[in-house]
Amino acid sequence: MKMNAQVAIVMGSKSDLPNLRKAFELLNDFGVPYTARVISAHRTPVEAEKFASEAEKNGIKVVICAAGMAAHLAGVIASYTTLPVIGIPMACEPFNGLDALLAMVQMPPGIPVATVTSGKSGADNAALLAISILALSDSALSGKLKDFRKKQTEKVKAADAELQETLKAGNIPS
């Protein structure tokens, strides 16, 4: 485990790694130390329990879990820790991620898992949700998050202004 990691990104399979790239990038951009693991709820249950049980002691404050198919990883991790757990349902055959989504959003009472959008955009949102949670007790991180949101707003306004100029000139938007 990476020293001083505050966020752990746990994936059920190494094949999930490409979809998690944006989460790693965002955490780096915000200066949030993280660690990443491949742990299967079904094929390595002892490791899943050990990881989750020791996460808080190891300095982890938020766990992001990405898994497809039955997607029990986030639930298993959540059952062994009181840390916030964020699930990312990963799309795979035969149900294109619907099975993973349903597994994550139907957690039993008392074992919450926050669930974000599936796939690549889910990685963005999971990282930003983890950053939001950490920002509650870190004013510098809170400021970075507010700046990030402001830049997002500015991008949308700039895109709209460009569209309006295109329309005003009588051109068809492309």
C-alpha cells in the first residue's frame, strides 16, 4: 500500500484498469495520495476482508470499488469497514453493466455503498466524490474543488458563447 494514501481504488479485475484512468488522473491533479489494488470479492475473499479491515488503520479515508458482473466487491468491502465506499459498476457481458449497477444500488440496510455512473465517467465521478468527502476536513482541497467546478462552468459558458456566435452568423453548428 502506498504510504499516506487517503483513497484506495480497488478493482475486481485488472481489465477494469483502463476505465479507471481518469480517477487516477483526477486524484493526481488534486494532489490526493492514493493506492490501487486488484481484489476479487469471489476469488480472493480473504484478501478482500483483510484489505477492508485494515484500510482505516492504514490511513485510507475513502474506498472506490470498480467491479462488473455480480459486482459484490463494493458490498464486501463495505461490510468490513465503516469508511465511505463508492462503487463504480463496470460494463461487461451479457448485461452491459446493468447487473453490476443493480448489485450496487440494492445494498441491504446498514451497509451503504454510494454508487456512481458506470464505466469511464463513473471513474471521474467516483474520484470527485472521494475528493468532496476529503474536502470536508481539508480547506485547501475544498478550494481546489471549488476552482475545478468554476473551470467546468467557464468551459460550458464558453462553449455556449461559441455556439451562439455560430448561430448568429447563420452557420450550422458542427
